[in-house]
Amino acid sequence: MSAFVEIQHDLFGPSAPRAVATPAARRTDPETSHKAAEEHTRSGARAHQQQQVTAAVRALPGRTSFELAMATGIDRYVVARRLPECVTAGTVRKGETKTCGITGKTALSWWPA
């Protein structure tokens, strides 16, 4: 049996997140990072990851980003990068801080918006 939580997309649930226009690369990043970020956004991969992360938060509310990553199998850096974008999109919200069950460190919890 897999340790991962399968994230199912509900066809009748809330609509998909709106497009997020936040930069995917910092102003100080090299040009190669900006080109990679543009391609990641243009290809739809960024939006797909946002949908995956939103679905994870809906399925597992109140978890830290690391807990979400470990429970779903989504790369922890993808989860951590997409959560703030999902806040901007209005699909998730920051919760209280808690002790992460994986790292033992204090971290934010994440909840459906």
C-alpha cells in the first residue's frame, strides 16, 4: 500500500484557481532563470502544480508544506513555491503556526480558502 494520499479532482467542486501573475523568478536571478520560468508558466506546468497543491490542501487541511509534500508525493520545493501563489489566487490561506510532524520545526499550516 502506498504512503501517498491520492489527490482526486472534483469535477463539481470549486472552480480552478485563477491565473497568477506573480513572477516565477526574482528580479536578481540570471536571464536563464527568467527564461525557464517563462517556459514553465507558458507550458501550463505552473498552473498544473498550483491545482495539485490546492487539491492537496483541500484533502489535507491544516498541514505544513512539508507534511503536504510527504503525504502526496509532490516535491517539497514545488509545494513550498506554489503555496504563496495559491494564496494570491485565493484558493488556500495561511493558518496558524504549528510543529511540523515531519521536521519537528515550527511551520505555517495551510487551509482551503
